[in-house]
Amino acid sequence: MSSLPRRVKSEAKALTSEDDELPSFLDLSSESEEEEEEWEPKRKIAKRPRLPKKNEAKTKKVAAPRSAVARKKVKEVAVKEEMSMLNMVSMPCWQDVSLPIAPAEDSRMPLLKPKEEDVGTKPKTLNQKPEMPQKMEINSFRAKNIRSLESDEKPSTSVPVVGNRVKHEKSEEDFAFDEPPVKKIKSTTCPEGKPVKNLGGNKVKEEFEMNWDIVQALSEITNVEPWVCANLIRLFQEENTIPFIARYRKELINNLEADALREVQQTLEELRTVAKKTHTMIQKLKKEGKLSGCLLSALLNCRTLEELDHVSAPYKTGSKGTKAQRAKQLGLEPAALSLLQNSMELNLFSYVRPNTKGLSTIQEVEAGVQHILADIFAKDKDTLDFIRKLCQQRYICIQSALAKVSSKSGNEKDIDKFQLYHEFSCSIKNIQHHQILAINRGENLKILTVKVNIPDGVKNEFCWWCVNERWRPKQFLKPELMKILRNSVEDAYKRLIYPLLCREFRSKLTSDAEKESVMMFGRNLRQLLLTSPVRGRTLMGVDPGYKHGCKLAIISPTSQILHTDVVYLHSGQGFREAEKIKRLLLHYNCSTVVIGNGTACRETEAYFADLIMKKYFAPLDVVYCIVSEAGASIYSVSPEASKEMPDLDPNLRSAVSIARRVQDPLAELVKIEPKHIGVGMYQHDVSQTLLKATLDSVVEECVSFVGVDINICSEILLRHIAGLNANRAKNIIEWREKNGPFINREQLKEVKGLGPKSFQQCAGFIRFNQEYIKTFCRMTCPFWISDSNKKTELGSHALLTKAGAQGKKKSKPTPCASRQPNPLDQTCIHPESYNIAMRFLSFIGGNTNDIGKLDMQQKVNAVIQKEGLEGTARMLNTTVHTLQLIIDGLTQPEGFDIRTDFDKPDFKRSIVCFEDLSVGTVLTGKVENATPFGVFVDIGVGKAGLIPVRNITEAKLSKVKKRRSLGLGPGERVEVKVLNVDIPRLRITLDLIRVL
């Protein structure tokens, strides 16, 4: 202890005056263990101070080498050791609190698997919260002075045994991975998920340790099984991408979808942010000398930023201090504590100091005592838990009204937008996410005033409980002291607790609404990106306009620009321009027109529809469709567009983009920043960081799952493959230009900057057109033997030279095998499973030449029907999910595209006017956007109609398509009936008949 600073030793003596300033709920040394924080993990051992790590190290059997990481860990342990020793000496009130220390076994957390019988079912303890006492301890508040604490409580000298901890965990938690001695886990050395011995528990070593277990916290928040959360944490720590995890690690995540994985990842980042900010605050308070053991423990218990702010607010630099702190500085804290514990000896008149501000009268003394008591009540954990539980049982509503200032001086147009919320009230349990976002926007624009209404019954019951149970004095109180106690409770509720509850309610509602908005934006974006491509057509893209004319671009079936032009359809020259359009369509044999939905779209659509109805373009049977041009103008002036179409005017580039959006929506839309694509709601009101991360992840997921042909795809498309980025994509293109096309996936390892981890993440999403590869090999290698798909050594050398491996490259010579095409490279099978795939082919009597053919499907079906999926997986010593992926890869036809299951654009020949609509009219349309309150459908009248969410029922949805919710996505074709037409406001209300 001699190494401790002198200031720390002096603090131990002055603890009575300094430590007593803390709120009572921070004093975790008070009595029973029943007053643990609600979120504390069940397997936490009995509260006792940790001894220095060097004593625990004796339990280790094998000493690990002191690597750089080990030295860093030792340094961290030394810091914890110093903090623990410091608080054992100077802070007795922290004696019952122990910082979590990693177990003595291997600090790495192995990936876990459930028992076989539990696969697909929820574990028994899913979302099981730590057991709380049925009855709250009433008299847990203790006013013992520091000397009595020092004499009664001594630091424990017992060393916690790791084995006991493991036994304790098993006794309280019955997770599916507690199967001794062999457990099914996942490790980096076992990519197929074979069962191996588990040497550790599900304890996850985090950079910033807290008093709660991150696995349990993540499970409770996301409603995902703990073993899945433990696996996901490890997978994310190893920098695995969401598309890779969702496709190739299904057995570890219980087959979760990508949306659920994103939610877990975001929640994990939020918890880590809380932990990081907590430790930053701890270091800051420690440096300023404000950190005590009780405060440290309270900070380490925080699980949200709101809780952290609530605990640390009085100690922030620059704070003027609360009323309670100023009263404590006047020396009134002993009086407040005596009122609760020893009121018979309390004499408030003895604290009166006529010449001291705040103590000059008995009224000022009573007010000071009241502020201290109110602060104690408002920060006591049990008290806050009681009021929160009480609010859950009562009707709490959020109300909005038109602000007085806005009604006088506001813009009427903006005010009308919030007409629904001028006199609005709804329960916080039933309010919709879009309503919260609308109310928040109105409040930010100073058009609405918002408040949370908590009924008076909650206050009355809370005050009675505080006075008669939780904070009931130990001795009889005089009437004047009882009045102070009641006033303190009311003051605590009105001034501190009620505002805290309002902030918590609104923060939670806003956070949930933002997340739902972002998730819906992501779902809409995925639906739009996965719109089925229109292959094999020559298309004419039209970017409508008035004064500057309509820009035309004709593109070939392979997306090559054949012709660009400008026509003036809306300036009295429509008939003359029709001849030009007809000549172009006939010359290029183009029968499909794609019109952007921007300015002059309605008139341009009517123009083409009229010509089509008159059969003006005969003998061509011309059809047209409307496509969203959101983001086209932004892309047309971007550096990517300038690089791709350097000699083309930006106005004509937008017409090219519009046509390509129908030909291959995914390849074209990835060139545009996702938030400019035009789906979603309130995108400017939500967290931009969360929005961008989610949308980028959705784009990566879509591009990866569709797959790209490595030899023909663009650099922009490559950037969005899992495991790749702009630099790696650029290096791949440069390698391709220098060495010729890639022959197989193994050649990716030769690309600069693409290491083993990047290769693992991206390999399964990259495709190879086998016919193209074979043609290239025949052209470049005269010794190519197509029948056996092999090359002689000389042929391999000739191919290497011909492909352009020029220059004196100082690298290891590539073996011949790496220059041979692999038919499995055209499938979704990952290279790590190639050996299993070959064993399976041998088992069914097939070969790689039959991949995607009917013969292969018949052989696979015959074996699976006979042996079963699980039986076959056991024989191959792999998992069911891996085997299913191999079967899909072998049986899917060559060039299989998952987008074929999605809807294609709605091609039309005629037009319907807004005035032609009437109630009961049945139309077909295409979903433009989906929101929580309904779906907007383009029915071809220039204004989208709304299907309210109440009209979208399960019976009307397609049973073929798998849906997570009763929602429709952009691009889907639907049949609707007109319910109402509001011509002045251009509003159309629809009813969903069925999904086409």
C-alpha cells in the first residue's frame, strides 16, 4: 500500500465528508444481495473485493508466452489491481462490489452450438431475467457512519476459484451449450461446424468490462438466444461480414436472417459505446478526484446512455451543482440522514447560522434538508424501479397540440401537414412509429408542443409508498419533520423523477421509431435492388422534360450505348419528332420504352400511349413502363459517371441510367448513394450514421447474394461484395486488365491487398462463367484438353505467358493446378466446403460436368429421399445447413439468379387519367413505397394511391413468397380497388385485392 499516492491515503480519512455526498442508490454496500441491479447477470459470484490478479494466476496450469497482447492484458490487470486495492483501503462502501475478471482459462470465447434436440427450438432459459426478490426490502437504507462500517466489514481474503464459478454458472443457467464434456461448437479450425471439445464458457472478453454480461444483455434486448449472441459476438470480432455469416454460418446463428443480424450488430455497438463512454467518464472522474467506489460501481452498472448521463450529470465539469450538492456543502447532510434514522436527536435549529446564506432561517434549513432527501429518493434504484413498474401498469399517454406561436406566425402550408396532431393523444404502448417521428418533426419546427401525461394516481400511490414503506423513518417523527419528509417525496417526484420518466419514455419511443424507420428503409431498398432484371431486350430510356426536351438513350441487351438524342415532344413539334422516334425504334429493333417519373412524365407517358394505341410504331409491338429516376441526376454529374461515360453530356447520362435501371436494377442502383434512391420515410429525421450503415449493409447483402461474374462486372459493383472495398475492387480490375480473366477463385489470392480473411468473405459470392473460361483457355492455350478439363504442363506455361504474366515478378511460381477451371466456382458453394462437395458428388455417383443439369437433380433427390438430409450430413461429417447449401449449388441451373423470384416492371400500352377513376374501379399497379401506416401504389394516373395498413391482411398476400411481416415491398405488382378519390387534394385511397 505504500505505493499509493498520499492524496489517496488522505481521502480514506476524509471519506465521511466526501463520500457521503453520493446518492444513496450508489451505496451498494447496503445490506442484502437482494438489491442487485436488475440487469446484473445471474452467474455473478458473491460480491466481494477482488484480490490482485497475481493471486488468481496460481490457478492457471500452463503459463502463456508474454506476447504483446499478453503484456497489454497484464497492464490492464495492473490498472484494475490498483483500483481494487485503492478502494479496499479508502472506500469501505464498495467492499461488496467486484469488477468482472476474465476466468483463468483461455480468454478466447469459442463459438457455440445448441444440443441436437434443441436445434430450431428456443432454449429453456431464453430471455430469462435474473431472479429478483419477490418482496422489496423496505429498510435497506443504512445510515451507519464510516467508522462503524470500517469496524464491522473487513475486506475478504478468500480467492474465488474459477472451477466454482463454472459450477455456479451451470447450476443457474441451463443453456443449450452446457453439454459436458463434449459440446458442439464452431472454431476457425473447423469451418464445417463439427463437434469439438469446449474448453471455456460463454464469457466474452470485452475491451471495456462492465458489471453486466454483454451476452446476456444482448440476448435480453434483441430477443435472440444467448448461445447465438455469444457466437455472433465472436463472429463480428473476427471481422466476418453479415452476408458471409447469413449464408455460410447458419448453424451458428440458428438460421437468422440478415435483418436480425444487423439488429444484433447495432445493439452490440450501442452496448460497447455505453461501455466505452463509461470508462472514459471513470478515467475523467478519477483524474479529477471525484471518483468513489460507490460511484464507480453505479457507473459500471449503466446499460444505456440515458442511465450514464443520469448518474454522471452532477459530476460533470462546469456543472453549477444541484440544489442537493449546495445543501451538502452547507453541512446539512447529517440532518437529512438523521431525519430518516435517528429523528429523536435531530434539532434543526442547531443548524441555523444567521450570517450564512442558506442557513440564516429555519425555513432555509428545512429547504436544504428537503433538497438532499429529494436527491436521495430520486437516485435510489429501488425507488426508480417502483415508479417505472407503476407506470407500466397505468395508462401513460403522449399528447401533442398546436403551438400558440406557430398558429399566429407560422406557415399555413406547414401547419396543415400536422393537422392530425393539432389535438392528438395516444397511449405510449399503442402509438405508431410514424406518429412519433411526425410529432418530433412538428416539435422541432415549433409547430407542435408535446408532453407526456402521467396520471395523478401514479404520483399519489408513489408518494404513499415512499413515506410508508421505502423511506419510512425508523423512529416516530414530529409533525414538522413528517411534513418535511412528505414535501421531499413530492419534490423528488415533481422536480426530478417526473422529468426523468418523460425523457426516458420519449427517448425510448424515438429510438424505437428511428430503428423501425431505418429497418423499413432497408427492406424497401432490398426489394427495389432485387427487382427482376429484364434480359435480352434493346431499351429506349427517356428522361422527360419541357423546355430542354426529352433526352433519349438506346442501349443494347448488353448495356452498350447504341444511340443518344434529344426530342422536343411538348413544344408543338410532337408530330415531327414522332417520325424520328419511329425511325430509331425500327432501326435498332427496340420495342420497349422506359420513361422516368420526373418532370413532364405524365405528358410524355400520354404521348407514347397515344402513339402505341394508334399502332404508329407498327410492325413493332411497343410497350412502355415508368421507372423511378430518383438519384439519376445526382449520378449523371458524379465522378463515376464521368469515368464511365466521359464523352456524354450529363443530361444524356441520366437517360442511359433510366434504361439500365430496368435492364439490371442492381448493377445500376449501386452507383447511387442509397438514401437518394427514394424509398422510406423520415430519412432526414433519423440518425444519419445508423441509416448509412444499414443501407450500405443492405446493398452489400443484395450484391453478395445475387453474386457477380468476376470477369465482366464493374468496379463499382465489386466494391459492394462482402469482404471487398474500393481499393481491393480497383486491384482486382487492374489484375484482370494485366493478366487476363480469372480462371478460378484461387487466383483471387494473387491480387494485391486481398488476404486470407478477405478471400474467405468474398469467395463464395464471386462467380465464373464456365463457357467463357473454357473459350479463353482454348484461345490462349493450344494444349487445352476440353474433355478432361485439364492442361499439360506446357499448356499451363503457355497460358501463363499468353495471359500476360510479363515482367520480372519476384513471386513464387503459380502451380499448374491454380490455372485450371473449377466447375464449383460457378456455384454458391464456398471453397472451404469443396472437399465435402466432392465427397457428396462421389457418394451420389455424379461429376462436376453435370452441375445444374436435370440428371444432377435426379441423383441428389434419390439419395436424399433414401438417406434423409440429416443422415447424409452425418455420413459426410458435416452440418445440415452446409449440406443444403451444397445441394443448392449443385442443382441450381447455370447462371441462376435469385432475382427471378421477384417481380418485373409493369409494361403498359394505354393510360388511365385521374378523372377516369371512380369508387369501385379495379386496377393493377406497382408498389412504390412502403411505410408503417400503409403502402403507396403507382396505378398509372400520375399520383400514387395509398393502401392503408388495415387493408393489408394475411389472406390477401401471396403464400409463395416468404415474408417476415404483413408488408409489401417496392416493385411488387398488386390488384387494387379504388375506395375513395379526393380530387382537390389529389388523394386516392385503395383496397388491396391480391398480390399478383
